[in-house]
Amino acid sequence: MNNIQLDQQGRLKHFLGIEGLERTLLIDILNTAASFLSIDAKAVKKAPILRGKTIVNLFFEPSTRTRTTFELAAKRLSADVLNFNVDTSSASKGETIIDMLHNLEAMHCDMFVVRHNACGAAHFMAQHVSPHIHIINAGDGEHEHPTQAMLDMYTIRQYKGECAPLRVAIVGDILHSRVARSDIHALRTLGASEVRVVGPKTLIPKGVEALGVKVFNNLKSGLHEVDVIIMLRLQRERMQGALLPSAHEYFQYYGLTEEVLKVAHPDAIVMHPGPINRGVEIDSTVADGERSVILPQVSNGIAVRMAVMAMILGVVIPEQKEVH
Amino acid sequence: MNNIQLDQQGRLKHFLGIEGLERTLLIDILNTAASFLSIDAKAVKKAPILRGKTIVNLFFEPSTRTRTTFELAAKRLSADVLNFNVDTSSASKGETIIDMLHNLEAMHCDMFVVRHNACGAAHFMAQHVSPHIHIINAGDGEHEHPTQAMLDMYTIRQYKGECAPLRVAIVGDILHSRVARSDIHALRTLGASEVRVVGPKTLIPKGVEALGVKVFNNLKSGLHEVDVIIMLRLQRERMQGALLPSAHEYFQYYGLTEEVLKVAHPDAIVMHPGPINRGVEIDSTVADGERSVILPQVSNGIAVRMAVMAMILGVVIPEQKEVH
Amino acid sequence: MNNIQLDQQGRLKHFLGIEGLERTLLIDILNTAASFLSIDAKAVKKAPILRGKTIVNLFFEPSTRTRTTFELAAKRLSADVLNFNVDTSSASKGETIIDMLHNLEAMHCDMFVVRHNACGAAHFMAQHVSPHIHIINAGDGEHEHPTQAMLDMYTIRQYKGECAPLRVAIVGDILHSRVARSDIHALRTLGASEVRVVGPKTLIPKGVEALGVKVFNNLKSGLHEVDVIIMLRLQRERMQGALLPSAHEYFQYYGLTEEVLKVAHPDAIVMHPGPINRGVEIDSTVADGERSVILPQVSNGIAVRMAVMAMILGVVIPEQKEVH
């Protein structure tokens, strides 16, 4: 039931989650991002595409890193950006979220980039805003983080070509990860040949097989001959609960080391959404090693966010072709 | 004694309060705002009018909402905006406010938008800055909030035409409200036929009749056949003091409901400076109802602030005519 | 060993400290700043020199004032500016500083303006960033604050002409002052005839004479016939330790008053990096008096920072001449 994301012509109106989007649309995003990556690397990193548009970063959870990538993407398209940290705003004065949205609409803002710790928050807002307002989900609870998934797909395509024949493993705290959920939908839609989730039983959601993935509790088995490894960040707060033993013990069983990496395909790439915990989920020699594409992911993240913003605001019409 | 607001040619130099300004000047602001409202609603909401000017939001009280409207207004006129939250600045290092102002002046800033919890703070600053610096009062204690009054006047004119023959009621905590004070001056200057203040005795300032208003302690009497209702926000902290019983009891006596609204003129409009407390001073059915112009007030607020900034910086000379 | 600051052609690549930079380079900075001072004072204070560049203010210590001057300088050159307050960023999630820098690099940022409480922090970063990234030191612990020194030199040249025949006294807490250290290097390099440091023994670093300065513990002796007086800000926290008696007693011995000022050259100028503590290190009659050039220092600070940014990013090639 994601068609709230599309307008009547089937074009992207909001970007709330990967679930329910078609393959051609995801490929449009990747192709559009490719054209922005070159802008992004130029000496003058500025295109007048969104000049006179107002984009609001509406962050109900603190996040310097993700907010910064959206702010940069918007500024490089020449939009005006407002940063709204909702802790310190009138939310504390008892205003409802819907009233806040309507007020920002009345100020003629065009797009809200929303992060919230409640699953479905971005969907909820998309259902309640006026027709001319657009929402991008920058992470809603443990649900989806669709721009992260698209930058992951972009990076995989960049290093591996088409997704189709690839074996991909996602490793770590699958249970609490919106990145994992969005990546699984994207990989399945784009046709990865096999998607694996790898982690301790306490951190694998029950019934995840229904999403079309294979579950592994042993790291070496899970990484056997894979082409792509997506390491997840281990939230340190999990270790205070009953879900996990110490960081040290986690690293022993699920930390990615050079030695473990040998079981993967010799050309396998290593990805991570950042920020990395060195020595917890990944060894420094791997994070900084030649198979790591963690920093290219960051660069691709700006281009993908530029692409989604430009497509949603209707100023870029992606060419209808795939890049091989 | 507000002539500090005007230069020797009688043009606006600072915008500190409505008190003491002449009718023609207020009408100039409204007419200028009308021309900016169209910019504000365009796809490319950007005019190069204040390009190369530096405007500083100098907020000694936290306020995301009001600060945002000034920031948007400035950016849509292409000014550079600095947000200065004074809690976290060198104010805490013991620097005086005057030294801070002089430093910002020396950085060649052009305009300070000031909010401060002390009455007269903006006047004080206007008296101490260099001749080429301009001050806009974004709220000084319980004294004035002149841009709010002008957006209220704009909204009234938009829905009711000329102010002259109108009966207007301001309802709530008149005692602590800078909005009420500025609105009363503006309505009296623009020639509203009757201005009423409505609220419990503890929240009506003694001697307010001297401003030319009628006092009502009963809501239905106060709203009888009025054309415009301006509801004030009830500060929840008042209810901890001795001034008020519970929010629930307040709503029973002074909350605006559909039923109470029936005593007003059938075409009466309902205004509120926001953010609204649903179920405290206003019922949701009224706030979201067809007589509510609360969201248009927000849109008009951007246009009015653009108008004041542009007029003060001398780049817009209002046409000398009234719109009927 | 500051050659990390220069590229192979001897041009400025980073601006980390004055120590080790040659006289001609410092004079290039002053001459370039002179050309920017005129932009800065124009009605339209905007040059497209750094359009499409991204400059990150990376402040690990809170500082509204210094951050603002860099933000203004960057915006007046049309750069995009990101403010990164590192307390609230992913630094708190355990990310290393190097990982943070590499992430910002991957976002195609061009320059980091860094303030950190550890001496050598900016050098450390310059050693670890990619070749196309530039670092400006906005203050590292008690080590250097080179843009402050250059604005001081600019101000001295503005009021005194060439530095060469001047006698300069720096007064106050020399021990903890990065401003003092950078000023001493700059004055020595530019050829001031005599540099004095004046303060209580507890606040003069041992062996400071090796930098080519004369030490005075008595204020009147130290200021005798000097041409330039640089007062340092007294950090109030020093007075809680054993280093200093009360602020009152400090003022008695080391506060600059009109009376003390009489021992200096009749044309002596009084400088201060700000914010000033009135009645602690300087009397208000002096701070606001006709020999004070404290506010011109602030204006010059914007121009000097514009100059350094533009020179480092290679878009301004200073003319090879000295101004007399």
C-alpha cells in the first residue's frame, strides 16, 4: 500500500520506503543519481535546479550526519534549507505534529525531510500534508531508511554492475535495523540472486524469511562466497540489554576480520552505513582495506539524495533506460 | 516617542512597535506585503532584493517558529542570515549586550531581528547602534510584537476589506500579551470602529481602557456581533501561578467553541497567533473550521516580514495609495 | 616544520599557525585582505569567488563569535557553509575524528575550519586529510590562533604603517594564550623592533625569551613608550585556580586605565581580541576611548579570513608587492 508515494502519472511524489516501489522507478533513481555525481565532484558544486525551493530538515531524532547529507544535497541544488530540530521547537509547547506541518506548509515550504523514532511517522505525515508538499523519509524507527538503501544499491551497481546475479549478506542487528529492512526490499526488487541475513538469533526478526532472505547465525557460513557484505552498525545500547553479551564477545563471533573475509568471493566488497565501530562489528584492517567501499557510499549518498529531491520536485525527468 | 523608528524623511528605519506610528505608514507596510505575497507563493520563491545584506536573528528567548519566519523572509529576499542564539554565545562569557551589538556591527551586519524577554530591549538597542544598523523587534517581554500585529492587520484586510467599520475582540491573557498590545495600537490607528478585550479579571491589565478598548469578562458578551476574533495563546505556565484555575476550567469559561461562536457576526473570522492549544483556548472544530484564518495568518506573516525588511533597508519604496 | 602548510609551489595549502611561515607570505595575506575589506563594506557584500565550494566549521569547542566571523567570511565569498558542533554529532557515538574527517571529505567538502582544545589538533587533521582538502586552524588549545594574529597585524599596519620600527606589548595571561603565541611569531616575522610580554609571573611561560621577546612583570614598565598594546582576555576560570587573586586585584596591577596608558607613546593604539571584560583587564574609558582599535579589529577579521580562504582555495593570487 505504498502508492501514496506516487502521483497519478506514477511519478515519485514522496519517498517513504522501498517496499512497494517498482524496479523501473528504483533504476530511474540510480540513473538520475549518476548524473548528479558528476556535479557533486566538480569544483563548482552547484546546480540551480531547486533555486527558490524551501526544504525543511524536520528531525525528531538527533542526527548530524544524515541531516548534513540532506542539507548538502539541497544546497548543491541551490534550494534554501531550514534545519528544524524539534526538541527545541514549539513541539515542547504542546503543539501537535500536524499543526506544525500545516504551519510550515503555510510558510510555503516545499519538502520535508523527516526523521522520527516512530515507525510510520513519514507515512503519517504524507497522509496529512497538502497536495503540493513532499515528504522524504530519513529514517522512521526500525521501519525504513530508503535513501540509505538507494545509496547502497548505487554503490553495488558501481562496483558490481547489475544487481541480478549477486549474492549479498547483511550482517549484524537485523532486528532493529531500518537500513536492513530497506536494503532487503531494494535488493529483492532489483533482483539480487540471493539475500542473506547474518547475526545472533536474538537480533534476527522472527519470520524474516518471508521477505525472501536466508538466515544464518554463523558468520563464516553466512559470508561463504558472497559478492557483497553489508555490515550494520551495532548500537552500543543493545549491549546493556539482555540481547547481547559484551562488545568484545560480539566481535569474536560477528566482527568482520581479514581472516573471516577470506570465505567470501575474492572480489567481494564491504559496505557499512556508518558511523563504524572499529573493533566491534568491523576490524580496522577491513574498514580501511581495499575491499571497503564505505567512503564511496558516503559520496554516493549525496548524489542519491540530490536525485530523489530533484525527481520529486518534478524538475528532473529521468531517461528511461538502464545503465549496464 | 517612537520617532526613533523613523529617519529624517519619515521613512521606516527600525520597526520596534506599533505605538506612535502613523496610519499611512502602516498602510504602506500592508501594500508592500501584498506585492511580496505573490513572490512567496511562486515556484521560485526568491527575489534578489536584499542580496549581499546580512541579517542577524538575535534571539535571547528560544523561538523556533518566529525565528523561522524571519529566516525564511530574509532568505526569500536573498539576504545572508546568521542565527545567533544568545544563550550559547559569548553572552555567557560576561560580554555586555552593547559590546555584542558593536561587534556584529563591525562585521558589517545590516539588520538585527531581536527577541528578548525584557520590555524595551529592542528600543534600547536601537538607541545604541550605529546609524547604518536597523533593528526589528520580534517580541520584547510583554511590550510589543509589531510584525505579528501587521500580519494580523493584513489578514483582517484580506478577509474584511478596510478596517474602519469593524468590531474586533481580543480574547485571553491580555495582561501578559505583547501581541494584544501591538494589535490594539494597530487596530486603533487603522480605525477599527470598536476594539474589545475579553478575559478573566486577573488577566486584564488595569487601566487598559485608556488605550481605547472596551473590557469584557464574559466571553459571550464580548463576542456579541463582532466581525473579528483574535484568540490569544494561553501560556501553560500561568496555570501554575495563582492567576488561573485549571486549563479545563479556563476552556469552560473562555474557550472558543462552535456554540459560543454563534453570538458573533455570521461572517466573523477567527484568528490566533499560534501555536494553538487545542481544547484550552480554542476547540478543534473552530480552529479547523471554515471561519478560521489561522493558517493564512502564517503565510501573511512571511510576506509582512519581507515587506518590513525591504522597506527598512530602503530598497522598496511603497506606492502612496491605499488598496480598497 | 610547518611546511605542511604549503604546497610544492610554496603557496598556502593549510593555515595552521604563524610559526614557520615566511614574511612574504604573511604580507601576501595582508595585501589580499586589503582588497576584501572594500567588498566587505559595500552595500552588496557578496563576491562569487567561492561559489560552489563547501566550507565546514568543525568546532569541538563552543564559540559563537569566532565561528560567526568564519561563517560570514565564507558566505560573503558565496561558499556554502556547514556548521558542525561536534558535541552533538556522531562524535558522541564513538566515531573517531579521522573517520569523521574522511566522511566529510567523501561528501566533497573543500575546507575545514577547526577549533579544538588540544594543541596540534589542526596539524593532526592536516596530516590525515586527502590532498584536495584544506584546513584552517581557528584555535588549537594554547598553541596558535593564526587568523587572529593576521587580523592583529592588519590592524597594526592600518594604523601604524609598516611593522618594522614598532615597539609592541602583549599584556595579560601569556601562559594560556594562543593569541599571544601567534602574535609573537607574526610580529617577529614581520620585523617589529621590540616585542614585550607583560603579566604576573604565574602567567608568563618559562623560557618565553627564546621566542625573542622581553618579559615585564610591571605594567607601567612594560608599556613604557610602546606603540601598540595588545591586551589579552582574562579567562575568569583562571581566578578559581591558584594562578591569580581576585579580578579586582588583577585590575589594580594589570588593568589598562587612562592613567597607565600615559606611559605609552602618545599615539599608541590599544587592541584586544575580544570579548572584553570591562573592569577586569581593561577600563571602559580605554576600551571606548580614541586610542582603542578593538572594533576595527573585528572588521579586519572578516577581511583577513576571506583572504586566507580565497588564497588557500587558489582563486586569488596575491600581487607580489608590499604596501607602504
